Amino acid sequence: MFYYIYVLYSGKDKNFYTGYTKNLKLRFEQHKKGLVYSTKNRKPLKLIYYEACLNQQDATHREKYLKTYLGKMFIKNRTKSYLTG
């Protein structure tokens, strides 16, 4: 079983949302339908990045890192061509 760390991009406020889950497809559908409190007012949302980890502890550590300044810089650099067109 994998744990997924994912990054969503909000078309409304142009910011990122980072989270983790065991079921990436289901979780993204929940975000898109407005069922997640943190993102329900930030639609439309696009899944722009994800990683897979073998255990929950690694996933939560990676999620925390991606929420830091350096982690956000990593995501911006990693998705630069997507975000600039």
C-alpha cells in the first residue's frame, strides 16, 4: 500500500494546497466536489504534483517539508513549466 503526498493548485486564489492520503483518486474527487473544508472555497482545483511513499510516517514528514518555505520553492521549481505555460 502506498501513501500519496499531493499538491493542488487553486485557480481561484492561485495558491497551493498540500496533503496526503492513501487513496489519491478518491481524495482528489472529494476536493473537486467541495467536500474538503480546506479547499471547498478555492475551486477550481488541479492536481499538479504527487509522490508515493511506502509508509505513513514518511508521507507525513514529506508533507510537512513541502509546506515549508523550501518545500514550496521545490514545488514551484518542479512545476515551473506547467504554471508558466
